[in-house]
Amino acid sequence: MSQALYAQWSAESRRTWGWASIGVVLLTYVLSAIPSAVLAAALIVMETLGGAEPQAAQRALQANTLGYLLPAILSQFFIWAVLIWLWARLFERRSGPTLGLRLNGLTGLRYVFGLVLGIGLLIAIGSVALLLGDGTSASDMNGLGQTKRLFEPFTLAVLAFVIVVFLVQGGAEEIIFRGWLMSTLSARWNAKAAVIVSSLCFMVLHAHVFISGLVFGIVALAGLGLMGLVFALLCLVTRSVVEAAAAHGAFNAAAITVPSAMMLVENPHMSLSEILRSVFTVSTGTMGPGAISIGPEMLAQGLTAGVISAVLAVLLVRRRAFERWRPRQEA
């Protein structure tokens, strides 16, 4: 039975066909990548005309975290979210509240609450990883004498830019997958199917983790799928996408900036761009086969997300049971 997740659609609204909505997500993703792809091609051509070998120019571009990678991520996910928003507004004739974007006096507080949830989620996963591992941190912080690097204006500006990039990236994914796709599928099918399919689509988007090997890819992808389930259920519990957008963005931003800050302290000989690139490849699971150790701590994300998903599911069941019971009591 179809249902509206966040707010009732108007009589003039049109529903995208269920399976076609997945095609819309894929098509808009490809379209959003075009500007950064064109920029990459232009930069490689310029380097080649300057005498560099094409392969060397491509490797240099991939290693250019500050000049290309981060701006490319920011532009692509911003454009992707805008394209989905335009589809919802112009084709489906839907308003923001039907996407879980109900703006009011409490929106700011809900966003801050989501930021806290995201950081708490990262801390929980890190704690579980330590318990499953050897109980010690991989960092010994021997370079504490170089903490002044953290407070240099350039470093602070770059880290602030990283935070903005991943707040936008995480928020865009929530608007796309939980705000639009999940509500669209629920309107065509039902809420359960919408949660499952949108979480699977979110998981498939991160299939790049198989770059680091089959075993790592399977475990990492399962953990990412369960993370998607956490955000989906959070949206259902809060009847909003605001908290999930903030939590997702804060989780990603902290997962990059905190290790980067630690590496900056410990490795004064490394540039900030090199550090960000190293942390980014580890966080995204794209270091390559053999570069990432396989251990019990890899299960931390999946286990933590699984437990949180179960808690959120229980809250949903109890709330729905109460909502069914309350009218009879008031009658």
C-alpha cells in the first residue's frame, strides 16, 4: 500500500514510476559528473601540452586533493542534489515538505542535533573497532610538538573547506536517497520496500570499495548498506531528512578531518594535500588490494549500524502501535 512518508502530496503532484526513479538517480548522477570530468580532461590536456606524459598528468590530477578532488566532490554532489530537486519540483510538482525538508523555527536545532548524532555515530564505531581490534590506537601522537601546524591560517582554512565539502556531500546524499528516492518509492510501493530499495541503491553507489579486494569489499559494502539503513530509519523516526542530512555530513566530515589533523601533527614532513589524499583513500576504501589490513575491527561499522538500526526499528514499531491505539482511546 503506497503512503507519503513526510507530508501529503498535493492533488497536482505526479508520481515517478517506481523502477524509473532508480533510473532518474543514475541519470542525474552521470549528469552531475560531467562538469568535473570536463575540468579533469582540460587539466590533463594542459599538463600534456606542457610536456608531461598523459599517464603522469592523470596521476598528478588524482593526487591533487586541494586543487581538484575536493572541489570536484563539492560540485558533483551539489549539482546532483539540485537536479533531483528540479525533477521533484518541475516534473513531480512536489513541495519541500514531501521530501522531508520542512523548514520552520526548529530546523536549525534539528540540524545541530543531527550533527551531534553524526559525531556520536563515528565515536561509537571507533570504540567498537578498538574493542574488536587489539584495543590500542594506531596513532601514538609522537609529533605533539608540531601541533602549531593545526593553527596556521592555511591549515584551518583547508580543514574548514573539507568540513563544508562533506557536509554538502552527506546532506546531498540524504536529500537524494532518503528525501526523494525513498519517498518516491513509498508513494508507488510502500514504506518497507522504499527503505530496503533506497538502502540497496545507496550501498551500490559505494561499490568502489571492491578496489581494495573482494573480502574487504563485501564487508565494507555490508557496513555501508547498514549505515544507509540507519539514516533511512532515522528519517522515518523524525519524519524529516534534516537530522539524517546533518548526521551523514558530520560523520563524513569528522571521518576525514580528525585523522587528517592527527596525521598533520605526527608527520610534519607531509604536505596537507598529501595527508588529505591518504586519509581520503583509507576512509573510502580505495587504497587498493593488500594496502588495507583485514581484521575483526572491519566489522565495527556493520555491527554498530545493525544495533542502531534495530533500536530505531523498535521505536518505529512502538510509535505506530501507539498511534493506532490512541484514536480508540480518544473515541
